[in-house]
Amino acid sequence: MANRQKAEQRGRMAETAALWALRLKGYRLVARRFKSHLGEIDLIMRKGDVTAFIEVKQRATRDAAMISVTPFQAKRIAAAARLWMARDPIAAAQACRFDIVTVSPYLWPAHIQNAFYGDA
């Protein structure tokens, strides 16, 4: 149980780091940890006329973080995003994309835009 709590705490800290890095780039937070029966989205943010559905991954290296987003996970994120867009008329009318933010020790969070497609 203690390991799970530590992992949860590390995940929240990584999300906070990603959130602030994106805010400095001009993104505005719309939702954090959106959960549905279809999947979970770590951050939903907007910049201009784009809504970004963002998966945050904390790993020892950026490459390890990128590889850790599996096709199955991408499908679940895309399904949750479709549900979000059905409920949010602004997102439904805008361009949407799927991004990944990698968080690694001693490095600034890396933001990868269009990291995967919604039909993955």
C-alpha cells in the first residue's frame, strides 16, 4: 500500500510540474484528472483555438516516458477525450490534439505536441 501511495504522490507532483510548464507556455487549465468509465486524462488545457488532452509521464528518461504510453492507453485517452468533447461545446468546436509531457529528474518537463492520434 505504501508503494502505491508513493507512486500516486510522484504522479501528482509530475502533473503539477507539467501544469506549470504549460502555463508558462500560455496554456490555460480546463480540467485536471478527468475520469470516466472509458479512461482518464491527466490534464485538459487550452491555448488559443486548440484544446489539448495531455498525458503526463514521469520516468528516469524522456525516452522511457514516451515509450510508456502504450497503444491501449492511447485508445483509452482518446475515448475519454471524445466523451469530454461531447460534453464541452468549446472543445467540440475547436481543434483538438493529444500531447504528452515527460517529467524526468533534473530536466525541464518536455512537451510533445500531437504525440499520438485519437484513432490509435
